[in-house]
Amino acid sequence: MSATDTGSGTSTGTTPGTGRAQPFAAPKGIPEYLPADGFVRVRDALVAAADRAGYGHIELPVFEDTGLYARGVGESTDVVSKEMYSFADRGERSVTLRPEGTAGVVRAVIEHGLDRGGLPVKLRYAGPFFRYERPQAGRYRQLQQVGVEAIGVDDPALDAEVIAVADEGFRSLGLTGYRLELTSLGDADCRPPYRERLQEFLAGLPLDEATRHRAAINPLRVLDDKRPEVRALLADAPLLVDHLSEASAAHHAAVKRHLDDLGVAYVENPRMVRGLDYYTKTTFEFVHDGLGAQSGIGGGGRYDGLMEVLGGQPLSGVGFGIGVDRTLLACRAEGVAIDDAPRVDVFCVPLGDAARDRLVVVAAKLRAAGVRVDIAYGGRGLKGSMKAADRSGARFALVLGERDIEAGTVGVKDLGSGDQDAVALDAVVETVAGRIHG
């Protein structure tokens, strides 16, 4: 199945006319990535940008207590109310496959006392997350993300760093056709009066019952409604960015100043509402218009109250989650070359059993020297083995036959230029490793 196929999820019975068992298919809405798809290169480029900024890796559980997301993400969000994979385990505890990363990171920081040391705590993660979505290109039930979280310091320069790390990751892949949209969702001083003002405005609109219920829980959620008829009704809705407290306005201005200094371009989008309830102050999204309806390739913001909500200290935090799937689609939309690196450096071509036995040892020694090596197993001939060498992407092929063994040499062929020279068998590991690493 290709990375953009949604899969049928059916795999029962036998193949008609053959008697063979029908093969299984991946579950519907879950992409798979094969070695040539470029997935690893995209993920690793995004991770490398975070590593260069000092974010340490954290490996999160794939499932958590359902209450973590209900409390941390917000019960009024679509993520919690419609999209979570929740189930009772054998101990009758309600657990949920992780739909996002921030709540889990904050839980881990509290549980392991990471906030008791130097601040900010800077962590990054990568892996699959799960949401029950209607499958389509860029919208999957198992989505791959890279994320960072910086917890414990409320500094607009840190907000700018987090945004710049994401921007650097995209640029390192060669992406250019995206834009950064930015706004502020205020703080505890300006949110309550704005909430009242917005609810008063919404009360005068002819909204359906479900939308009115959403407005009663969290009126900001209504501003995220994608229906054209609702968006038209909201054209004159008050905007939070116009009612920021003095502190929030100063924070927002400082973030923009730092982004200007860093050369990170942005556009202000005062109507932006992220899909999670915990965001405050700085809120942002990276958008790529080459992806159609699923245009967001990553986003995040500050979440000043989340840690306290989850039982920790009243410390602030800021972070992002980048969709690896959508970033990969953005690279394809722009025609950016994203093939993964060749899987090996050297491919061994034995001509006969004795040659195979010698090259198995040579390959092991090269691997111990940090060289990636594969071997043509199965007794295939020279022509087939050289085709396999070309497909592997290796720089060099080691060709060994009976005459070579008698001469105590091995042929080292440069697969780029086609040049080949004979190297002493007892010196080939040092010689080839030097060529690879030198």
C-alpha cells in the first residue's frame, strides 16, 4: 500500500481459484511508508532542527489514561468529543491511544520531577498519534508527528525559538511554498471579558443547537467552524487580538520582534483558533496551499495553564506539533526531492560459496568500522548481483571470485564512475572504510 492509500482493511477468506489464503490489508485510513518514500528523511530533518536547539528526546506511551486528554485537551474539542480511540483495558480502566503529544509530555514532566531542575525543560518527540478521522489525503487515523515542548519559562524569545525551529526544519527540506500564520489568544486577564463579549455576540446569531451548546462550553471553538454559512455569520465577531491585556499585547509584540530579528516571515491571522483548548498567548500555524483542504502542516503555541490543570506547578510552556505526513505531501506538491539516503555504502558480490564465506567476514568487519554493507545472498550470478548492487544505492561493490581468492585480492568497483581496482583481501576493510569516511 502506498503512503497515500487509505486501505480497505479487508482480509478474509481465500483468493478465488487458488486456494491460498487472501492476504491481509492495512486498516483503513492508516498510511504505510516504504524505504523509497522519503518518510525517514522528512522526519529526521524535522527532528534534527530540534536537536540543534538543545531539545532532548522523550519517548511517550502510545496510550494514556483517558482523563489526561479530557482534562488537558478540553472536552469541548473535536479531538476529545469525536476523534479519540478510547477503550477499557482488561482492568476496566479507560485508556486512549494518544491523539496529541503535549498533554503526555506535561504529564511526564510532572511525574518525573523534570520541572524541579533547570528551566526551561526542553523536550522533543516523534512517532504515531491516533484520531478517528474520515480518511483522505493528509488526514489519517494514524498520523505521524514531530513535536517540541519548552516548559517552565514565560519568555517571548522562547516562543520565537520554537517557531524558528519548525521553520528551520521545513527550510532544511527545501520547502518554500508555506506561510506562518500568527496570533495571540490572550491570558487569564483578558480571556474572561472577551469570552463574555463573544458569547453575547453569538447569542444574537441564528445558530443550530449543537453550535449553541459548543458556544456555551467554549465560544472560541465556534470561531473554528468551517461551514461557509456559519463563517458568514461570524464576519463581524469580536476578535481577541483586539482585546488583549497590556501584558499579552506586549508579549505578542515581543514575539513578532524576535521573529523579525530571526528572519522568520509571518502573517497575522486574528481569526485563528487552534483545535485544542489549552492554548494561550502565542498561537501559530504553518500552512501550505498546495495541499488543498488539509493545508496545515504544523502548528502550536503557548499553554500557560496546562501544567497546573494536570496537577503540576503553575508553570508556562510553549511547543509545536508538525505533521510528518503532511510535510511529506508538501514536499511532493513542490517537487522537492525527498528520497531517503541510500541504504548501504558497500554491496558485496560473491561468485561462489568460498567467496561468499570470505565476504561475510569482510562485511562484518566493515560494519564494525561504521560502514553500511549488504551482500548478494542466494547464489545469484554476476549480472543479477550487480543489478542488486545498483538498486542498493551503494558507492562501491566488492566483487570476489575463485581467481581473486587465489590472488589474495578483491575487486573494488566504484559504482558511480565504473572504475575498478584490485585491493588485497587483508587490506580491503581499511581501504574501503577510508574511502567511505575520507
